[in-house]
Amino acid sequence: MTSSSETAATPIPAEFPPVVYLPVAEKVTDASQARVELRRTKDGRMALLAYSALDRLYTCCGRQQPWIVMPTAALDELQRAHPFQLLLLDIVIPEDKRHGGDS
């Protein structure tokens, strides 16, 4: 995945899971209506957080985190629609940055 539309996307590694769980802004009944959450890194890049299993999403993001499941093959299309520079797998979100973390 790259930040410029003029350069080729970095291929996803072969050992990447065939489906990933993605954090979304709110629960939806139709996955096509979901707004995938992108996070800005400390150095200013946009990152898509992906989780290799639902239990990992819950462990890393908390049980309040809405999510969708997506085939890994669809990530290129997602990147074109919502550009991101990094694809991070199974990253822990600090509790104060999670959904419901400020309550």
C-alpha cells in the first residue's frame, strides 16, 4: 500500500490472513455502509488497523469497538477509496483511545 496513486501498491505478504477484522466508526447492519476507522500515527501517516481474528480485535481495541470482517483481497480497493500509508496488524490501542475509553 502506498500514499501516491502514481506508484504501485506494496503487495500484501503471503502469510497475511485471508480475512481481517477492521475497526469501524459505528455499528451498521449493512457492511457497505461502514466507515472504516483510519488512525493517524505520531509521524503523520494514515494507518489502517487490521486484526487477524475477532478475539485479537477485542483484546487490542476493547469489546466496545464496532467492526466488520473483510477479505484481505479487498484491501486494495479500500486503499483506493480511503488512502492510507500503513497497514498495521494486531496493534493494541491504548485504553484511553478506544471506543468508550473516555467514560
